[in-house]
Amino acid sequence: MSNTVPEPSIELSKQEPLPVREKLVNLVEELEGTKDEQRQINIELDKEIQAKSDASHLCRQVQLVEVNLDNTTNQVNNLTTELIEVANVSEAAQQYEN
């Protein structure tokens, strides 16, 4: 076994090695950029969550309005039926009096 290190490829040998400090600076800049991207994605995600929550709330309100409309329609129908019955009784009483 030999303790030889494989030689870098031709492309790597053409590049100048960066000092450790520059590598750290580059990594920190990349990290900051990634943090900025994460913040932006979190903001967009929060907006989407809020929009879905608002939509869900509106759907619940629409359902309640529909139920109230159905109840009101039933009440109107019942009152109309009662009014017709009262009118029929009134007409019958008038005819009986005559």
C-alpha cells in the first residue's frame, strides 16, 4: 500500500485555491442569502396560510347565511300558508253572513 494522494483533476489544478478566510466569507455570504430566501418563503407561506384561513372563514359564513336563508324562506312559506287560511276563513265567514 502506498500513501500517495491522488492528484487533482486538471480542472482543479487550474483554479487557484482560496484561502480559508475567503472560503469562510463566501460561506457566510451564502448563508445570509439562504436566510433571506427562507425569510421570504416564510412570509409567503404565512400569507398563503392567512388567505386559506380567510377563505375557510368566508365559507363558514356563507353556510350560515344559506341556513338562515332556508329558515327565513320556511318561515315566509308558513306565514303565507297561514295568511291564505285566514283569508279563506274570512271569505267563508263573509259568505255565511250574506
